[in-house]
Amino acid sequence: MPPILIAGAGLAGSLLAAQLARAGYRIALHERRADMRRVPVAAGRSINLALAARGWEGLRRAHATNLVLHQALPMRGRAVHERSGAVHMQPYGIDADEVIWSVHRGQLNQTLIDVAADAGAELHFNSRLDGVDFEARRARLVDENDGSVRELKFEVLIGADGAGSAVRAAMEAEAPLGQHTDFLDHGYKELNIPPRGDGAPTLDPTALHIWPRGGHMLIALPNPDATFTATLFLPHAGAVSFSACADPAAGRALFARDFPDVLALIPDFDAQYAAHPVGVLGTLRCPRWHRGDRALLIGDAAHAIVPFHGQGMNCAFEDCVELLDLIEAARRAGGTDWQQVFARFEQARRPNAHAIAEMALENYVEMRDAVADPGYQLRRRLELELARRLPGHFLPRYSMVMFSSLPYAYARERGERQRALLLELTAGKSSLDEIDLDAAAASVAARLPPLNG
């Protein structure tokens, strides 16, 4: 039997390979880059990741939970750094155990490659997908080291090869997919904040730090080695932009004005600013994710999103769980009809992928501006209080996304209804003391049905 060919040994491809190999399928995992366990991870392109409930479920299915837990740090909330220097903690969850986890993309990817190998997947690096004969179920693969070409027969082809997917390009070459990418007019640049001289972290390691500045922002996530990965988000053009801050001197001037506390923590700021590239951000919209019973796109290859809700990886891992469940259900029913499996996968995941893409864009505005707004802060305090008073009936949208497995589409629709009530209940108010909480809870309970699931 030919293998299931998975293109891309990134996070989603490695996790899916591990899950399917553990379930007894023959898996051939091909990656165009070198084995990242053997070569240094490129600097400036990682964007530390926020691992949440959906992601943990994917790791559990691959028996990787304990391995990842050792390299993840819990973050209990946002530490919002105002221009004045004041810092305010905004808890993520209702309870103390509701945290999100900071993980380093490269370390996590290396771990998942190991997990896939241990599960029995065949791993091939420096192996670039160069073309696909879908009718014959054959993939053309080029060895990036010596240029040699081989053809591989596959049962099905799964594209987990990112936003620039070669599998998607091969599908597009056969028939237009209607795909387009909406690029954000903002980019990002990463910087590393080292520990203090005594090895201690320079910032609170239990928080995701945000310096909101309206049209731009800086964030910093903790690492197990007491460093922080800081990411600067700026427009590409304009008065305050990467175009205007193209060299280290201009970058230093920006930090001296808007993030002076962070500038003081990066002794080699100029060298890092010059060396680390500016990354692009975009939302991929692709109306078709599969090609009959031959090929399927998952993760960023199907629905790349911007990183501002910390859900790109979590959504991709949820793709893997959904796909594994559909494949196993088909096998138990007597045989795997791949076209039906792929169609059901796309039908189930598309509305949720669209919803989280929109919520991620909305969350960028919230992070760079609203978190410092008194009105937002009051609504946030009220929604946490309502969640405590109405368990099973009211849950903040952020909690639905990060701490539950409620479908993204449901979380977005329910969140909009709850936001309308919060705006109504806080209108003209400046503090929680001015709100009749008993009456507010009764009103919400009367006007919203219980949460699904």
C-alpha cells in the first residue's frame, strides 16, 4: 500500500504524521528544508506561540503532552505597559488555572519531528515537492542537496506546507482555487531580551507583555531560559513605520520614545535590529481545500491567519484532530472513502477557520489600542464577573477561544451578542461599583440561552 504523503514537516505536518502513524497508517513526511533538529533555527522568524486548549488536545492525541509541557511557560494574563511606565495585569481567565502557554516555535517543531519519527513516520528532509500527477497519484520530489529527482506513489497527499504551499500550487495548476491573500499593512520584527546578569528574567515571566501604542505595538513572551522574545508590529509605510525606521538608529529612536523600558533591556539592540528581517502578515482565503479523493490542504496551507489571537497553531492542531477523527470513523465504518472524508473535513472546518481569521484581525486592534482603554477595561471586568455568577451561561469570547473547544464560529457569534449586552450595561459607567451586578446578571440570563456544549 502506498503511503499517505504529508508535505511539510512544520508544526501541523509533524503532529499529523505522529497521530496517523500512531494509529497504524504508513506515513511519508517530506520537508523541503533541512532537518531543523540538526541545523540552527533561523533567527527573527519564530514569533513565540501561545499554546491553548485546542493545541493541547492535538498534542495529547500524539502522546506529546509531557514532552511539550517541559518547554512551555504558563502566562496568567496580559501585562499592559502604559506610556507613563505603569503596568497593569489583565488576567486571561476566570480561574487561576486558566492560563495560556508560551512555547518557542523552533523547539516545539523539533519535538514534534521527534514524536513523528518515534511513532513510525518515514522522514525525508531537503525533499521539495516539484509537481503532482493527481490522476496517477504520483508526486515529483527534488533533492535540494544534489538536484536528483524521484517520483513517489501515494495513497493521498496532504498539504501541510504552510501559506506558500506547493501542494496548493499544484492544485491551482490543475484548476483555479479562487484563492487570495489579504496582506496586512503591518509587519513584524523580532528582538531577544536577555536575562539579567544573575540569570533572572528582566520581566514578569508569568505574563504576556504588551506595549500598546495605538497604531503600533510591542509584545514580549517568556522563554524557559529566562529570555523574552519581543515582537515589534509596525505599519510598513507612514510616519511611524518600518519604512521610516529602516535602520538601527531610527529603530532606536522609536524605542527611546515609545518603549524606553525595553530599549534599556537589549544591550545589543542595534545589531539585532539590523540582523532580524521584517516579516509580512496576511490572511489566506482559499475556497477549495481538497482535490477529489487525492489531496487535502490543512493548517496554514488552507487558511493562514494573522497571529494576534494566538490561534494559528491551535487551529492547525484542531485540523489534525478533526481529520484523524474523520479518517478513523471511516475506517471503522468499513473503508476510507477519501473524497467523503476530505469533503466532510472542509465542511466542518471552513466556517471555524473563517471565524478565527476574523477574530484574529479584530484582536490586533484590541491589543494595540483597546487594552489600554478604560471602557474596554470596564467591560472586561464586568464579563469576568458575569462569568463567575453565570457558569455555563456566560463565558467571555476570549475564554471560549482559548480555554474551550467550542467551535470558533459559535464563539464569534456568541461573543458578538455578549459584547452588545456589555456595551449596554456599561453605557455611561466608569466603574464596576456603578453597575447593579445582580440586575445585570439577571438581564443576561434572561436574554441569552445557555452555552452550547
